[in-house]
Amino acid sequence: MNLFFDKKALEIIRDIIRETMLGNVAIALLINISSSYMTTRDISSLVSLSVFILTIICIELWVIVSIINYLSLLQKIIKKLSIFILTLWVCLFFTLTSRYFVMLSDAWTNQ
């Protein structure tokens, strides 16, 4: 079975991209907004930054769950590709989450 000519697999990959695009745009928008809150070092900016970080983490979890939902369909067709996509997204989730915690701790210590 060839990946490039399997219509069902390509439709599932398209659905994964479509589902995660909204989450990626929301994360980019929240990161852009949160940078303006890091200029002042008062408690309200730290609370706002914490809310932004928690929202971003929730969006990332939602993206991971939607990918897992589609990967169960894709795994029946292409097992190795579905494992690769899941591993990629989990690594991205942990990397971004650790960066958000570093960003929050830097904002807290620089106050």
C-alpha cells in the first residue's frame, strides 16, 4: 500500500492538519498577546500570564486528543506513520509546556 496514492490515509492526514490548525493559531495569538504582559512586573500581569499559559496548555492537550482520535483511524492503514505523528506531537507538547513554565518562572523571579 502506497501512502501517496491511498485516498483514505491522505484524507485522515488532511483532517489532522485541519483540526490542529485552529489550535496552532490560537497558541500563536496567545503567545503574541502574552508578550505585552511581560513588560510590567506587577501581580495582575503575572495572573494574566498564568491564565494565558494555562489556556495554551489546555489548547495543546486538545490538539493532542484530536490527533489521537484521528490516529486511531490512520493506524489501521499506516501504523508506522501514525506512531511517528503521535511521537512528534507529544515531543512538541512537552517542549512548549516546559518553555511556558520557564517563561512564567522568569517573569516571577524578575519581579
